Amino acid sequence: MQYTVKHRAAGWIRIRLAKGKLTLQESRELRLAILALPQVRDVRLFMQTGGIGISYDGEEGPLLTALKDLDPGRGACQAYPDTEPESPFLDTAEIKQRGLAPHVKRKMRMQLLTEAAFDAIMPAPVQLAYHAYQLYKLEKM
């Protein structure tokens, strides 16, 4: 399986598949195949982006090696045809439980302060143009 490591933390890794989007069947097979790995505790798949969040025990190296050797197309899910993958969206209870990392809070705080200062100093036409540009950038993401 080809992927790129996007983020690492102790006992957790987020990867992005090279192929991008996943179909429902691919996500089922991949989820079961990854959960079958001995060091994996939990898997969260994001079908629209091809992202996978994996909670694991032990060392990261053997996990990455096992993921590279994984072949999601081998039909690992055929014994579980009615098993639905977890929703790719977080519910509000889980968002509240996870919280935000301190560096993310700092970044958001600085962005809000910058926006507030800009809005207080600049005249209305400049503010309008700036916010229209931000919406344009957001649409392109």
C-alpha cells in the first residue's frame, strides 16, 4: 500500500493514501485489514480524502512496515458484508472530548487577533475586499 505520513504523535499516526478517495468497499476492507494488525488499537478512515488515523501500541517502525505490505484489494471483508465503517465525520461529543492541542489554540488565537486588528484599522471597502479574498482562498481548498 502506498501512503504518505501526514502527522505523528506518541501512539498515533495519520497517513494519506496515494490513491486518494476510497469507495465504501475499499474502506471496509482496509479498516478490517488494519485492525487485524496486532499493534493497532483503533482505526479511523476518511473516505473522501483517503486519510487514515491509527492508534497503536509499541513501535512505529513495525507498523509502517506492516502497512506498506498490506494489500487492501485481497477481499479481507467478505466475511463481514453487513459491517459498516465508522462515519468519516466526528460527532460533537467526540470533538469536545478530544479538545484542541495548545499549539493549535495559540495559532487560532493569533489569527483571530490579527483579524480583529485588521477590521479595527482598515476602512470598510478594504475589509470587504480582504474578506472576499479569504472566501476565495477557502473555496479553492
